[in-house]
Amino acid sequence: MWFVYYVTANFTEYPSWLPGCWLYDLSKLFYKPGITCPVCGATRSVFALVKGDILLSLRQNLMVIPFAVYFILLYLEYTLSVFGVKVKKVFRNGWFISVLIMVAIIYSVIRNFVPVLAPVTM
């Protein structure tokens, strides 16, 4: 919780000192619009999510929400197992992680052809 407080208290705008995507910058040399990777816009998405702007977070990178939910469920699974509650470990199965990675790859390919899915520069 201290991280949320720190970010909301200290950053009123997106920090300009954060580095950009090297793959996107490099691909702009050969392909004018540039190629976005699966994590392009993820930092801005998390920043918007911490600020409470869910729509902007989804606009920056749609994959942040499923991965955030995944890590929250992993955290809950771990917390319950620490307290002795037997939990079926669905979220650590190979097929579940494979599906999540495949969705990220498909999203990455689609967002390079559909300009609406490209991250918004701030």
C-alpha cells in the first residue's frame, strides 16, 4: 500500500524520466509507425491504474489487467496456503500460463495492425 500512496502523492503527471521502449524506438528506424511489443505502454498503464483511471489503463495496455488479476490470484493462493487452507493450484498449471502468454502474443500482433489498440503517448 505504501507504493500506491507514494505514487499518488508524488506524481501528478506521468514521469518523463522513465525510459521508452527500445524495441519501438529501434523499429521506427525501419518501419515508420514503429512496432509495439506486448509490454509497450505497460508502465503508463500501471501508472494510470494506480491513479484510478481504469479506462486510460486499458487504453495504454490491455494486458496489464489480466496479468494484475493473475498475480492477485497467485498472491491469494499463496496466502491461503500459508494459513493451511488447501487450494487447487489452477493458476500455476502449465496450460493456464501458456494460454495467458498466447493471449499476450496475439494481442501484441493485433495491436500493431489496429491503431486504436496502440498506446497513447502522454
